Amino acid sequence: MCAASSAILAAQRRGEDVETSKKWAAGQNKQHSITKNTAKLDRETEELHHDRVTLEVGKVIQQGRQSKGLTQKDLATKINEKPQVIADYESGRAIPNNQVLGKIERAIVPPPSSPQCCKGLSS
């Protein structure tokens, strides 16, 4: 025990009034206090987010895949991606990646020279 704490205990035993105060954040690893701008900063950071694939794009991928008779796993194998990637794109949870979208497009859209390409578009 240090001399200060023993002096406090002795004063308390004698019935004297002892006033103690705790230092704010004493013994903690807090170097900075919270400022007024913290809430403003929190609001700003919540507004920053990545754009996701729209549900319309997901439906187009799903319809194209189903028209070819492919499962999500089959399509993923065909384009060398994980099945979860296809599921994320179809559900609108994926962050758009042009490389992946290009691979999906090549896998489900027939090339222009094929007879299947423009089926239903003739006048």
C-alpha cells in the first residue's frame, strides 16, 4: 500500500471527512475524447456502400440459365466460378464484376452467328 492510501484509511478510521475523486478514463487506453463530429462521421460512413447487381439482371441470368437447362452449379462449372457466385448474381447480392458478367453472358447467350441467336426476332 502506498502512503497516500494509508493516510486516507487512517483519516476514515478517525471519522474525518475524506474527499476522493476518480480521474476520467484513468488506467484506460483512451487517448482521445469523443467529439461532436463523431455522429456526423458515422452517418457519412453508413451511406458509403458498394452497388449491387439489380434484381432485373439476376432474373435475366436465371431465365437464360434455365432456358439452356443448366443448374446454378452447371453454369458455375462452365464459367469456372463457384456456385455461390451464380446464386449471388441471381439474388442481387453480388457486387458487379464485368469479367464474371461477361463469362455468364457468353455461357447463356448464343453467339450472333448461331441460328438460335435471333429466334423470335424475325419480322
